[in-house]
Amino acid sequence: MQFYSFDTRDPLIDIDGWRLSFQIVTLENIYGLSADHLEVSQEDGGWTVRCGRLTWAGGQEEAAGSLLVRISRTETDGLRLAMAASAPQPILSLKLLARDLPPPQPLDMLDQPRAVPPDGLLDRYPNGIRLPVWLAALPDGDLLGFRCEDPQMRGKRFCAYAERMGALRGRHTIECILDADARCLDYRLQGPDWILERHVNPEAFRAQQLAFYEAALGFQTWEDRTDFPAWARELRLVLTLHGMHWSGYIFNNYAQMLDIIRYAAERIDGGRVLAYLPGWEGRYYWQYGDFRPEPRLGGEDGFARLCDGARALGVHVMPMFGGNCANAWMPNFHTFGPSSYMKSATRNVFLGNQPDWNLSRAHDTGWQAWLNPGAPAWQYELTRQITALIDRYGFDAVFLDTIEVWTNDPDFNLREGYRQLVDRLRTGRPDLLITGEDWWDGLLPIFPIYQQTSKWRQVPAWVGRYARLMGHICDGEASRGSTGVFESGYAPYERLPDEAYYLPTLAFVDGTLDGARQEIDAVIALARQRA
């Protein structure tokens, strides 16, 4: 985090024990409120903040613009704030600042306290925290809560830091930042409701946010969902069958994958088993954007035998596809890639995760393009490739990789793109299951099952209210801790948490079946017990 080298001189507004300031960020500058044009009135049990003029350059200059904030009490004596702003340039962000605080300890998604480092602490939503709910403990034991009821699920940030300049130097500030939808930046912005609470009970505070989603956005619990096939409710075991590494190293060919499936189906009803295939199409990530059976793994005939053999046992086959990533050096890329790049709000091209695939230690992945699933060309091409493969090989599940990635793209909304993509894939295919790599709240109504573990991301228990989780490919398999196609390479083997919303998962690389037979049998027995 960076800070200005001067006092921004934002007016402090005292509301029911909170000391608040407001800022407006545009495409070309940051603006505060003019103290000379600021009015605060109390009416109907609430407050109204009006300001008819903005300042910039730390108050040295003024500009046209305004802010209107309507504030009411919540049922638990907190504050509910709705902001509407105008500015001389299109607005990127609205900031609410809770100031003059003692040193807070922000809580993570599992409600564990964290210290605020000297350069501040920043949490991004959704690429970081997965729910726009933020809690901070004060030295006296009080717990502050901040959350945003935004039906559009726009990007947000929460941060805490000690002020360096001005009369509040040394005191702490907590910022709550809303990003405007980059597709429709305007000189005016109406923000959603922010809720500020003291004496918070974390579980109850979070439950209020989920209740908003269920009432306003139609979130459904796992038991009530109807957007996935009935057979998916019967799943009790996931087999992660690693195919080909980025480098071309083969962990399992198609025949070996089928042998593993047969082994499991001898010990548990095949209808309870999901066979997940990362690296089935060839070099992992490198082949993204041109999906087909890999000749070195057994080719088209070998993949057909794998799908047919699994289906005969009742096992459901789920190949992995890159939901938003493709190799820009593929000969077909020009037909869908250039018009589909992911971008930031100000049109910086999004570069994604950039793993060190070639061990050059440079993390230079210029071939690895990140594409927006809402872009018509990429959405069409990905749908075309997946549905053609489904029609040919008859598998009944699809995994979309890296769907948790989000950016405030000025051309196409990523969340809306995933909704469109899933709907297109399932049209005429009601028995098709579509899963994804990771979750955030906006994706929960779109994908019913996620590849996720607490080693890779913090996973609060409330996620199980809406979805099911399976092991991530970052999890080490049971024989030597290999992560197969995943870029980290190694992780100590651990079973998934013994919770109903986790599907027991076994990963297989070369040698796993022979080297970890006892653990494999034990996990299959556990899955059989659940069935």
C-alpha cells in the first residue's frame, strides 16, 4: 500500500460514535469533500450528509461534484449508509473511511486475528476474501463489523493502517472501498448499502449477509438447488487422475486411469465416484484453448475406451478445461483470443497467475493468455469445443479451471460470463454437471461443486450451506506427496476434513496405486460408509 506524502485534510463527520470521512476516486484523480459546502442533518432517526463541492490536491483546489449519504440505524444499533456521488470525471471508486480508531486486529475468513503491519493491511474482494464482510477487533475487546449489501457484486477492498499525517497521526483508519462496474463508468455513481456495526457477533453478522443474498439474489442451499443432475447428490468419492504435466511428463495414460477407476469401482458403487482428469488433453495449461485427446496418453481411441469403460462401471468422468485461459501461441488463437483478453478497469491486460512452468525462475508466461468468459468469441469457442467432446465421448461432467479469477473488466462482466457459459453448456444436457476450481460468493449460485481445500484457500464452514468441495490438485497424493500437474510440485499428504460438505478425494500419479494401497483402501472405505 502507498500513502500520500501530505495530509489530505478530509473533513471528519461524527455520526453516533463513528468518525467518518469520504473520498471519490475518478479516472484522473482523487477527491475529498469541501468543508465549506458540507452539511450534516439529523432527521427521522437517521442522518443525512450533503456536500455540494469537492476538493483535490489535499484541499488546495476545489472542483464541481457532490456527495449525498443517507444514514439510518440497523436493528442492532449499527449504521446503514447509502452513498450517491457525482464528480468532474467518470468515477472509479467510492471510499468510506472509519477513522480515529485504536490499533485494530482484522480477522481472516476463519475469524483469526491478524496484526496490521507498518505499511497497512489490504484485503481484496473477490480476489482475496470471498465475501464482502470484514471484522476487526479493538484493544478493549470490541469487535467492529463492516459489510456491503451489493446486489451487483462489484469489486471491493477493505484496508487498515495507521495515519501518518495530520491531526490523527498514529491513530488507525479502516477503509471500505466500492468499485464501479467498469463497463458503465459515469460521472455519477449510486452505491449499495454499507453496514457498520459495533459489538459484533461474527457468526450472526455473516449470517445477515447470507440472508441478504438468499432474499435479494435467490441463493439456494445445497438441499434446495436444482441446477445440477440428481446423480451428483450421490457422489461420495473423487479420484483425481493426473495425466500430463506441463513439461510433457506422463503420470497416467488413459489405460492406467481406467485401471485406477476399476480398482475403486470394485470397492464402492461406481455411481458414487467422480473421475476428475487434470492434464487429460496433453501438456497441462500449454494445451489450453485446443482441447482434444492427447496422442501420447492413448489418443482418441484410448480416451474413448476410458470414457466407455468408466461409464460401464457407473463412474462419472470429468475432464478439466481452462475456463478463462488459453495458449496464445496455438494456431487457432487468432479466431477467439485477441477480442477476449481480460483487462483491468483502465484496460491493463490481466496477466494471471504466471507459474514458473519451465523452472527458469523468471515466471515469464507470455504465451499464457487470460480470456474473459463473457467475451462472445471465447465463450462460443469454449462452448463449441466442450460440447463437441461431450457429444463424441459421452462424459457427463465438466471442470472449469481458474474460474475464481476476477477483474473489473470494462467490456464484459466475468460473473455474468460464467453464468452464460454454464447455461450454454447445459442447454439440452440436464444431466451434465459443471464444477469449478474455487469459490467466491458470486459464484456459489453458478457452480455446485468446487475444487478447494483449506491448504490452498481458507474455507469457512458456511460455504457448505450452498455447495460441496472436493480436493484441490495442489494436495499431495498419498505415496510421495506429488501434486501431479499442479505447479507447486509437492505437498505433504493429508486427508480432507471430515465434514459432510467435503467429498473424500484421492489423487493418483505414477506409482500411487502401488505405493499407497493401504491409505487408498481406507479412504474408499470411508466414502463407502458415507454412501
